[in-house]
Amino acid sequence: MKEYKMFIDGKWVAASNGSVFLVTNPATGEVLGSVPNGCNSDAKNSIEAADKAFKLWSKTTANVRSELLKKWFELIVSHKKEIAKIMTSEQGKPLQEAEAEVMYAASFVEWYAEEAKRVYGETIPAWKTDKRILVTKQPVGVVGAITPWNFPAAMITRKLAPALASGCTVVAKPAPQTPLTAIKLFELLEKAGFPNGVANLVTGNAEEIGAALMDDKRVRKITFTGSTDVGKKLMAQASNSVKRLSLELGGHAPFIVFDDADLDKAVEGALASKFRNCGQTCIASNRFYVHEKIFDTFIVKLKSMLTGLKVGNGTEEGIDLGPVIDKKSYEKISRHIEDAVARGGEVLLGGSGFHGSEVEDAGYFFYPTILSNLTEDMLIMNEETFGPIIPVIPFKTEEEVVKSANNTNYGLAAYVYTNSLSRGIKISEALEYGIVGLNDGAPSTAQTPFGGFKESGIGREGGHYGMEAFLEIKYVSIGL
Ligand code: SIN
């Protein structure tokens, strides 16, 4: 069995207590290797290394940081197929999707390599002739980056690239389900030539590593992608030392189709927003509101597109939907369907899945499913499903659909399909969401601000907004 190591202060090391955990393939249960089960003291060593490295790294020129990021970008791109294979084996998404994620991940590194050179300050007219006012930006310090299993590469680079570009140093903690992609990215980061301690990777015990990051005053910023529940806990813990926080949390995206929409485009958008990574994305549409005049036509078109989708092991040719990450996920999806059906919901397509492995916690697959006859109080209408289920609800008026769409504590992404420009703008403005896909089911890209309103998070990742998250503003008042 392959034994992996974690990366601390430029060295590949085992956990200080020697313990390991196993990483398995969610499609088959096959053991892929053992990974260090890092603990509190490993996290502390990483913080120590990052703090030491910060003193030099924060003083490097933007050009130096940019060049290193460019090398990392090139290495990621040239290892695209290898990284994608690792990702599919530990995460399950089909190979072609994994390759697309590697390129998405690389695009953050490329974008921030360029943006490193554009951290501008300001001069402000002074109130006295013998004064000058200067505003500069400085890296915030050591950053703790905690990443999820659903995008094992892109969530690492979306956090690390702007942090490193701005002059911060990082301790990254990947999800226990998917550390191998992170390890590969760090091998390439080492190859690119980043100085020791600038970027550290600690795998293992989430509670211990999390506590070490949250308790240490040298860690000035936490950037986290994951559930709203964990985000709330981190927020409470961050208050002790007033750590800066970027939180990209859960979502419950409405997907609204008006009667004047291009229906083929809307169905295409529905598939893109719902089935990417088998519905396991924070911006996956979770409630489909379709105008009553086109409701039946939309369902017919949707059904005909879904019937062709192939479910299975992501390494096999032609697979559209891989496994869900584990048994717990499968049970949640089933519960959402059962709850809907028990309360009068109707299954129009799919409605079930299968367990295709001898291993208890692996091999859980779900068929694309359409549900109708739904009410707003059902679980599926309120909780994030993280599976390939499309609940469709008819609506009559703009007011009614906006009210329903906003009736949630989440506010990450929403989608609107209409051919009326003025309606599109009005509805986009009325939706309480950080991201609106207007006739667009795939809004994610490196140069834009990704993040949510309400309980979907704090701050934005991506674009110049993502860089600001790692910078402190300093004002220097100069007496002449
Ligand atoms: C996520 O689901 O957290 C990220 C999705 C994306 O970047 O598009």
C-alpha cells in the first residue's frame, strides 16, 4: 500500500505520533493509500514554519511571487491527466470532469500570478499642507486554509494562490476523503521552488488541527469552504483572537424558468448547475421554479435529456454521474425523496439508487431524479441535498417566485432563465444571493467574486476580491 506524507517546512513527513488513516475510492471501496493522521503538534509545527517563512516571503517582490506561481500553474497543467486520475479515484467524479476541475484549479493560480503585481495603494489629499496621506496594503500573515472534498484541487488553489500572491504563508488542511489530490498539488508546488515553510500541508485529525489553527494567535486568517454548521463554529472560535475569516458555506440555489425563456437553453443550464459532480456542489440548484405555462414542456425536455445520462464508476468511459461520496450522503438523498413522497410528492423520473460495492461505506450511486407535487415545507425544499435530484415547482407571478426563492437562510447562488432583459435584471437584483446565473448554469470562473449572502458565508473568493481577503490596509500619516 502506498504511504503518503504531509508537507511541513519543505519536508515530507509522517505524523509525529506515527498514526495514519486510509483513503478509499468512493466508487469501489478500494484502499488507495495511507496518509498521516496529523495531530495538534503537527499543526503547531506547520504554524511555526509558516510564521518563520512569513518574515521573508512577505518581503519578496510581487514579481518573485508571480514567477513561482506561474511555474506552479505550468506544472499543474502539464500534470493535468495524472491529477485528474488521482481526483477521480478518491472523489469519484468522472475523469473528464476531474480534468475540467484541474484546469479550473490551475486558472486560479494563473490569475493570481498576474494579480500579484496589481496590489495598489492610494494617496489621499491631506487636510494640512505639511502632511501627506499614504494608504498601503500588506499581507495579513499566516493563513489557515481548510478545504472540502467536493473540489479537491480547485478549493486548494482558490485559497492558496491569492494568499501566496499577496505575500501570506499558508497551513492547508484538506478534507480527509480527498487528501491525495492536495498532496499531488503540493509536490508540484515544491517542484516550482517555493521557499520552505511558505506553504504547508497537514492531513489528519480535523478537530486537533482545527483547534491548533484557531487557538494560535500567529494564525491571522482562516479561509474555509464547507458546511454552514462548521462555519458557524469557526466563527465563534475566531472571535477569541479576532481572526479574519473567509467562509464559503452551504447553499440552496433556486433555478427559476420564466415562460419567455429559451427552454432548450434552460434545460441545458439545469443539467450544468445540477449534475456537475453529481449534484455535490455548494452552487448546485436545489429548487426548480418553472412558470406554470411551460411547466409540462420543461419536464418533457428535461426527462428526455436525463434519460441518456450514464451512472457509474467515474474511471469508466462515457460516465456522466459518479458515486456520491459516502453512505451518509446516499442516505440523506434517499431521506429527501422519501420525505417528499410521504407528503404527497411524485417521482417523475428515477427516485432511487444502488449500492454497487462489497464495501459498506463505498459504491453508492443515485439515478437522476425528477420530483414534482412539492410543498415548501418538505426537507428537499429546505436542506442542501448534495445529490442528483431535481424538485420542480410551478409558479405564476414574479412576486411569488422571488418570495419563494428568497425564503431560505442560504444565499449563495441562484439561476434565472428569461429572454426579457428588464425582467432578468429586476429578478437578479431582487434575489438575495451572492451569485446569479442569468441564462447561465455555470457561473464559476477565476476572475469573479464567489461567495454568499446570509448564512452562505462571509467574504468572496476569486478575482481581485479574493486577493483583498488576504491583505490588511495600512494608512500612514506623514508629517513633513
Ligand atoms: C463549491 O461547491 O464549493 C465550489 C463550486 C465552484 O467553485 O463552482
